[in-house]
Amino acid sequence: MTNEARKISGYILLSVPTIIYGGYFLLTVLSGQQEHLQLTDFQKSMFRAGHAHAGVLVILALVAQLFADHASLSNRWKWFARLSFPISAITISLGFFAAAIGRQITEPTGLIFILYVGNAILTFGLLTLGIGLIRQKKGSP
């Protein structure tokens, strides 16, 4: 594991307690322990989706660090690939949460654009890393 992969993975792992707390909060809301919060079914669904995406994308971000070590990319593109995954984990889950914040929200607010930004970042990161892994390094069989 390269020094870059080790450090970025460390930062990613430090973000996991926020996902754990989000899961705890979501559990209290869905089990009725937060009676003062009157959330619509739409809001509950968006919060579930945001939490689930955060967890899955953080795991993908960790795996991507190891893949980036073996990608045939320039340093600039490797950094883009390395950072696109944790940034997309933040922006995609934030997009779900932000689009449902407010009283009695039953459809996405204008902040849903954050989700689309995150999707674009993730897509470009996936394409960059995938191409870098497929490309043959000079001198390799």
C-alpha cells in the first residue's frame, strides 16, 4: 500500500463514526423514539437512502485506494481517482439528506442538485480508475 493510499484510507476510516451516528439517529426516528420529529414517508425514505449510500460508497472509496495504487495513470489522474470516491460518498449522501430537509417535505427540494453533482463525480472517478486499471503499463506483458 502506498503512502497516499494509507493516508487517504485513514481519513476515510475516521469518517465512519459519522455514518454510525447517522444510523443510530435514523433508528431512533424510524422506531418512534424521536416523537417530536414529524417526518413524512418521503423524508424517511430519503434519509434511509442517504445513510445506505454513505456506507456503501465509503467501502468503495477504501477499495478504490488499493486499485489506484495499481492504475496506469499520471499522478494528477491518480489523485483525481483517489479523491473522487470519498468526495462522491459525501456529496451523494448529502444530496439525499439536503433534498428532504424541511417541514412536511413530500418531494425533493432544489438541493437535489447536490446528489447529481455527486453522481457525476463518482461516474468520472469510476471511468478514470477503470481506464487506468485496463491500460497496459509500458514494459508490462
